[in-house]
Amino acid sequence: MTRTSSTLTAVEADLVKTRSDLLLTQPMMGRLLARLDLIATDHPRCRTACTDGRSVFVDIGFWRSLRPAHRRLLLAHEVWHCA
């Protein structure tokens, strides 16, 4: 997938919205996630999602293929790698 600025901006905005949803519905998870940078990427080494303990990297195409509930689960899953 070729990354365009509008696609990147939309995914980044959706990452922030999903983090906000977790803050409201799962406060502990949301607070842990709030400490991490959310980065949308199309790097070939990140085909789904990963973390380095400081940031959560999410593949743009993979993120767009997920339903909202799975997006929340994905971010929660990545947080537990850091906790």
C-alpha cells in the first residue's frame, strides 16, 4: 500500500480516537496506553503491530482492515507487552 498523507492522517486520528475510547471504557488500560506514542507505518518489518516499549507501531493497511472492537483489542494487547 502506498502511504498518502490523507490516509496517514486518517489512521493517526483513528489511533488517537481509539486510545480515547479505551481511556473512557478501560481507564487503567487507557492510562498505560497514554504513555506510549502511537505511530502509523507502512514499514515492511511491521505487518500488523508491534511495540518497542515507548511506542506502538501499527501497519496502516492492517489497522484499516480491523473493526473498532478489534482495534481496541489490538492496542490493549500491545500495552500488555510493555506492562
